[in-house]
Amino acid sequence: MIDESERAVRAAMDAELLLLDPEVRASPARVSELLDPEFTEFGASGRRWDAESVLTVTSGATVSPESPVEVTEMTGVVLAPGIVHLTYFADNRGRRPGEAPCGG
């Protein structure tokens, strides 16, 4: 039986994987639907990403169907009601940016 925390983590994982899908990334409207307005992510370089900066990058077609992002070791934990922290490794054409926290 799945509890509420497990459902929240699964929903966050599903949404995160959609955000990495080339077709979804090509649609600013779909990306906006998936990101919380207060979304924050810290990349491997230490750069802080917000919803607006993610929209800028995703609209630049950085991921193509020919070379999708490969995700491994995805785990998640509920930090507080409505806040799920995901960590995973993403490989985009040999580039591994590292862990990607997700709020929302």
C-alpha cells in the first residue's frame, strides 16, 4: 500500500522526467505547467536556476529526441507538505550535471 509521502515522491519524479522529455521541453506552456512559480534548482556548477531561467534554457532545444537525457539513481524525500526533494544523475550527451533538487 502506497502512503501519501510515496505518492508525492512518485508525482515529483514523474513531473521531473517529463521536464527532461524533448517534446515537453519544446513547449514553454508545458514547462510552465510543471514548474512551481517558486521553483529553485542548484546545478552542478553551483548556478541557481529559477522557473524563468529554466524556461529560457528549455526553449533553446538543448535536448533532442536523438540524444535524450538519461536519468539514473533518482530518489526523493518529502521535506514538508508540498515540498519534495529529488536527487538524481542526468547524462546529456556525455555531460553529467549532477544532482538536481526540485521544489514544488
